[in-house]
Amino acid sequence: MKNLIPCRFHVEVEAVLKSEGLRATKQRLDIWDELSSTDKHRDIETILRDLKKNKINVSRATLYRTIDVFVKHDLLTKITLDNGRFLYEHNKKTITPKHDHILCEDCGEIFEFYDNTISSIENRIAEDLNIKLTKRVHQLSGKCIDGKCNHSRN
Amino acid sequence: MKNLIPCRFHVEVEAVLKSEGLRATKQRLDIWDELSSTDKHRDIETILRDLKKNKINVSRATLYRTIDVFVKHDLLTKITLDNGRFLYEHNKKTITPKHDHILCEDCGEIFEFYDNTISSIENRIAEDLNIKLTKRVHQLSGKCIDGKCNHSRN
DNA sequence: CTGAGTGCAAAAGATTTGCAGGCAC
DNA sequence: GTGCCTGCAAATCTTTTGCACTCAG
């Protein structure tokens, strides 16, 4: 019976998909449920593992294709790490709409930051070149000072 | 006879390699010549193509390994694009020592920028988290306003 | 001479794609 | 019913690695 009641994530994403002329398949809804169930930043492999853990079976190909769809329609943000790998995070309203990331290399924790001044400097730089910004990447990473990492509270 | 006279790039990189206890092999010197011959930002494939064009034969494996060495010893900067691919640029003194990039999606031109204010904001953010920055990525890209791109002067 | 470095080919990863079948609408 | 979407397996693309050979020091 439970399965007949669309959860609120389903309703949300269904609306977006439909408005884009895309089909609200079981796989897309399931994947969205998984993606939006946490604010963690995950790679494809981890998302697939988490899906399996919750007994949701989608093929790797479908996951790649679905994630592309979500990114394209702005339901998901793709984060490029400096090793060339990608992480994804959902764009639900609980999340700061626009932010950058700073990674602690000691504990792996990813923090989010946003700074208005940086944005306006970026805009000025782009404007000087007659460019209208469409994409931006801004990520920091580093190690804890004194080697003492108190980020994850274990 | 020409080959017996080391060019100035050779001398430069030889010194660095030796000081790091690494061997100054023909391949490394040749690759460095190619890398330092232009201020363009190139990917591995392009560098390999350019090497072949100049009749320098090194294996793809050696190119990857050599580039790693140069990056590790700060002769080369590795730039991560938001599609996860990498570009490389040499760190000769003709180049602004530390800078970020903004890409014009219309003409493919990559411009460099540096802003002190951004740096200090980054440092403040890191400090607040007890983090000492070791890596940073900051890249912008966009399209020309009005669709009129005058960057490359063709 | 000796082992760091190279070339080759095979392996490893990550992502994409062709195609036959399934299901959303 | 129609064709968009999925699953599978194969293909692709980039990068790494094992090993025998080479050459810089």
C-alpha cells in the first residue's frame, strides 16, 4: 500500500519532469528519492551503492543518464573535484542555493561557503572581457592546522 | 652538432631535476622543451600531437609519467576543467605565478586573472575552519555578451 | 655497472552507446 | 499503440601498471 502514496519528493520531481516533457519513470523517481534523502555530496559509485543498500535496483547506465537529466534541469549540481572526479548534490531549497566548497583533506568533510564579494569580483572580471558567466568552479581544500582535525565529531 | 648544445629550457629543467635527484633523460628534456615552448593551455592529447609534429617520439605512458613529475615539482600547473579533463601550463617566470582562468565558450580562448581580495577571503574562510589551504580551483566560463566575440582577432 | 626511466601492451576505471524489450502516457 | 526509457553488454576513452629492456650517472 505504501508504494501507492507518492512521497513529497516524488511529487516535486514529477512536476519538473512533466513540465520538461520527460516521463516520470519509477527509476527516475527512485533515484530522486535517494539523491534528495541526504545533503551529503556523493559520487556515482556511492549513489549506486546506496541505492542497492535500499533495495532499489537501477542499472548503472540508467543512473548516469538520469543524473544527466537532473543536472541539465537543475535539480542536481555537479561538482568537479580537482582530481577530475564528480560529486553530486541535490538542489532542494534546504540547501544554500549557490555556494562553493572547501574540503578537509584530513577527515574528508566538505563544507560549503558563499561570499558575495567574490561573486561581484567574478562578475566584474567577466564583464571586462565582455563575457556573461554561465559556469563557475571554485573549490578549496587543505589540511588542518597543527594536524588536529576536530571537524568530524567522533 | 646542434644537439650537443643544450637549449636554455634544457638547462633550466635539468637543474630542477638534478636538485630533486631525478635523471635528466632525453625524454624529459624534450617534453619540457615542448611544454615550455608556448603559453597555451593544452591537454595530454594535444601535447602528444605537438610532440609528434616536431618529430619528438615519446610514448604516451612516458608523457603521463613525466607530466606527473613536472606537476609534482612545480614546473607545471595542472588545471582541472569542469568536464573533469585536465589542461597543463608551464610555470616559467614569463607567466603570472599564481592565477585563475576564465574561458570564453565562444572562441575557446582562456584568459588569466588574479585578484588579491579573493585570495584573502579564501584564506579567511579556511582559517575559520582551522584549515591550511593546500589546493584551490577557481575557474569561470561564459559566453560573449550579444553573441559578439571579439577575443580571437581573426 | 645499477637501478631509475622508458616503451609496449595489457589492465583498469569511468562513462557512453547500440539495441532489443518494457512501460508511461 | 507509440516511442521514450531501461537494462545489458559491448565499446570508448583516459589513465595506470607490469615487465623486459635501456641508458644516465
